[in-house]
Amino acid sequence: MKKVLLTALVLGLLLGSAPMSTKALAEAAERGYISISTSANTEITPDVADVSIAVQTYDNKSLQKATTENKEISEKVLTALKGMINAANGDYVKTINYNASPLYTYSGNKRNLDKYQVSNTIVIHTKSIDKVGSMIDKSISLGATNVDNLALSVSKYDDECNQLLVKATQKARARGDLLAKSASTVITGVRSLNVSCSANNTVTPQYRLLASNIAGSADMVQEKSASTAIEKGVVKIYANVNATFFVK
């Protein structure tokens, strides 16, 4: 008998709570809300440069000769660049890619060995942007063949991004309050908040400098009155906020 009464009591509680749960869900579904999209941005002078410089060597008959020549040039370039950066400021120079392979020509179904190619790619990461032009010139004078990429960025990107996100979020709330007031209602909470941050980095157009196209490259670099000019430009950072607020 006690078991029957207990079962009936539990069942009654469950049945009694069901309408309340359904009602709560319905109220949540019927709650009004407004969606706001805002953004904030800023322009900052870049303080970090990343440059990719490659040394490519070839030999028609021997991979060993192409490798030896590449090693000699690369060591000269690396030694010179290490002497031009400030390691104490976070600057560094490193090899990111090394490749040695044969190159072929094709005649119908026949494959013919053309030559051997060895490529060594060196990256310079430096905050001394004013020296980047000199670094490029020095590398070419020592035998580097390609400058494949130059990108300028901001070292305190995360801090700038966070500040912009706060600003954009505050704008979203202020705009939400204004719209809610005009509709004779008030914001009661946050339904969703989606944020993003991105940067339009200043990147110079990709270009390629071939030492073989520079007559007497070493002498020419020494005769220049100034090093290759690098225009800093600006980095534009964008923050976007899509907010949805409950209103009542």
C-alpha cells in the first residue's frame, strides 16, 4: 500500500511539474530580442617585418656542385644577416625550406635530365624595419637570387584587437539600448554574442630579384647612395561584433 501511495505521489509531482516546464519553455521562446552589428577599427604603423630570401643554384651535371655552391652562398648570407639584426629585441634569421632536386625536360614520352637545382629559403624576422632594405641589398650582393615575400605587421596585435572588441561591444550595447527605448522596451540580457578580429596587413607586392640580371651586383650595391626603400604604410585592424539582446 505504501509503495502504491509513493508511486502515485511521484507521478503527481511529475505531472504537476510538466505544465510549468512547458510554460517556461514557451516564455523563453516568445521573449523578444533585437540584433545589432557594430564594428571598430584602427590604423597602426607596423613595427615588425618578415622577409623571405632564397638562394637558388644550378648545375647541368652535378647535384654535388649545385649543393656546394648553395651552401657557400647561404652561409655568407646568413652570417651577414645575423650581424644586421638585434637578437635581444626578438629578431632572428632562420632557414625554413631547403630543396635539392633534378629538373627534367620532356619530349613526347621521353624524360631528359635538364639540370640540378638547389634552393635554400631564409626568413628574416626583425623589428628594425628601417634596415630591411639594406638586408635585402646585402643578401643580393652576396648571391641571393630571390626576394619572395615581404610582410609588415604589428607586434601588439592581440592587445589592439581586444581593445577594439571591447569598443565594438560597448557600441552594440549602446545602440541596443537606444533602439529598445524607441520601441518602449528595455534590454534584459544577452542572447548571443559573436565577435571577430582581423588585420589588413601591409604586404608589399611579391617581387623577384635575380642577381644574374643585376650587372656586377656587388659593385652596384656598393655604388648605391641609399638602400632599397621600404615603405611602412599602415596595418588596419578590424573588430566586428554581432550581438543579440533579450528585451522586455
